[in-house]
Amino acid sequence: MKLPDRLASLRRTRRRGDGDDEVIYLIAPSGHPNYGDELIARAWLQHLARVRPDATVILDSHTAGQAGLLLHGIHPNVVFVDTLWQLTHYAADTTRTDGPDPTQPWTWVAQAATELGLAPRLAEGVDAFRNASSVHLLGGGYINQVWPHHVSLVVAAAELVRTTGATAFASGQGLIPRVEGPAWSVLRDAAAQFTVFDVRDEASSVALSGVGSRRHTGDDAWLALDRPSGTGGLREPAPMATGGVTLCLQSDLTDDFTAHGMTGPDALARVVGSVLDAWRVPGSAVTVIEGIPGGDLDIPSRLGDRLEGATIIPFIDIWRSGLPVGRGDTWISTRFHPHLVAAAAGDSGVAIIPRPDYYATKHRSLAAAGSRWTIVDDPEVIPTRPTAGGFSTDDRDRAVAAKRALAHRLYPRRRR
């Protein structure tokens, strides 16, 4: 058989059906790890374990090996791959001298993801994608101008709809700052092919105005809190602390942060130190947590002796036991998902914006949903220590209910 004929014979469009043959294909930035991304992936896998335990679930992430360890055993039939992420990163590589056009990588990615032969080393992964019953981009802020090449993930999902008739979903997406030029037109066209394209903030919803699949139900992490206690399996509240402060401070994406004539991590460390001084919080009353392991110890380390006696909770303990919420601590966080979870538990806090074009929209979406945290607009103005708490019970329950309704719309429970 000639090579072109052989490749043609391999281009199957068989798509598995319902029941035991259902293949649910999830796309997520899992495995880095990052607390929020892993929390969202775990929540969806838990939901699918309840409503679609017999389906085959494929989670496609950029770091499949670590994702497999972090999320192992949550769904009985989950498989971890990195097919679409490999295709996306390869096509966007500007150091190559041949191959796909890195200025419009989505065209090649969509084709390579749905046709056998263009990426032969990934043939098994491509064929698994081609046989998916549905494809679902899990929530997060990874499809925007910060990582514009990730538009290829959306276009690949839309191409699967076109070529096989699979169903495509997106949930809890943060599109701000939105991609520009041709990439935005391509993303909007692709989103229109989705049955549901759900976003987490008003600015993203406005950007998709006119796209019929658009929905707005908030961040996907609310699904993790869909439990009677509202904690989503998070750490049980300890006895009320007295005057404690919990810090979650990133060093990544801080290049645009400026204060006191400084920039980046040094500026952020200076601001946080000034706040702790103004609030008269001793180092022994501080808890430091990691949203991203390693990187989130950079700022605390720059504070040096100012945090002498502080308690440090590494990411691995956070992941296994949950955030230390509900203790009466005041939070200072640059990261979005610790804001969401701590505020949902009723904790007061301050959100510092490390990169305005990206994080301002994220933190303000929580304020719009009812968080009473202080959002720092001017990092050189020290905020009063807040005491208003986080979300009210009604606001928290409303956010959880909206995400629960979306989950059941995408994956209604089937009778066995």
C-alpha cells in the first residue's frame, strides 16, 4: 500500500457513543502544579466520577506526568496525556526554521489534532482525540494575551466538532487581556462552534458578545465547593486564631508591579512588609502558603527576618489537606483562587494586583460576586486591616449553585 493510501486509511472518523463507550476529553493547564488549576481539574473529575463513572475520561495537560500523580484515582477511568499541548507548543515555536507558521499556529494544530499523519509520533494521542464524544476546556485564565498561542486549543476543539460531530464545551474561561488581531477573530469563530462557551468574568462575557454559545457562571473553582459544608473537602477550620495573617504571594507575573521606586518581586516584598508593619503583625503570627511550589516562597524569603517564626505550609500539604481557611486570619494574597476559597470560608483579606491587565479582572470578578476583600488599587497606600469577612453565605451559595447547574447541564446524570 502506498504511503498516501495508508495514511488515508488511518483517517478514521469513528466517534464513540454514550454509555460504556463514551470518551470525555478534558483540556486543562494541570500538573505545573498550580493550586487553582489543580483544584478545578479535581472538581470536574469528581463531578464526572459521580455522574459518568463508566465513561473514559482523558485529561490533556501540559505536564501530564505530574497531573497524573496529583489527580490519580479521582475518576475510575481517567487517562492523562499531553497531545494537544505538545502540538500547541510546537506550532508556536518561533525558533524553528520550517514547519507551521508560528504567527498563525492554530491552523496547523487543528489539522494535526484531527488527522493522522501530520504528527506521527503523537498518533495514539491524536486518534484518542478524534474518537472523543465530547471535548471540554476546563476553566482558568490560560487563553488570553498572556499566552496567545493557547488559542490553538480552542480551534482544535472546534475542528473536532466540524470533522466528527463531537460536542465542545468551555467553562469558567478568563479571556482578559484578550488576544489581538487575527487570533481574536479565530477564537470567536471557534467559540461559536461550542455548545457552551462559559466565562468567569463580565469583561470576558462582553468580549464574546454575539457568540451564541456564551454563558457566564463564574470561576470553575466554585464547583470544588459544591458540598453541604461549602468547603469542598478543604481543611477543617482550626480554633479561631488571634491576630494571624496568612500570605499567598507570587513572584511570577510581577514584572509590571511597581511601588516605592522598585519593580517586580522586590517591590511586592516591600509593600507586604509595610502592610505587616502597619498592622503590627509579628512574624510568629504569619502563615505562608504556596499556590505554586517553590515560586511562592520567593517573596517571603525577601522579607527575611521580618517573618521570623512564621509557619510555612508547602504546596504538597495544601494539596493533600486543603487551605487553612476559617481560622479568623486576615489574608494577603496576590493569587486569585486562594482569594476565592478563603473568602468563601468567610475570611477577611486584601488582594494585591501583581499584573494589572490580568489580575485586576480576576480579583474584581470576585468582588462583583460578593467578596468583601479589599482590592489594592495603589500599592503605595497601606490598606486598613479588613474585618468585613469574605462572601456572605447567600453569595457563596449563589455562586456554587450557578456552577453546579452548569456542570449538570454539560453532564447530566445518566441512569445506569
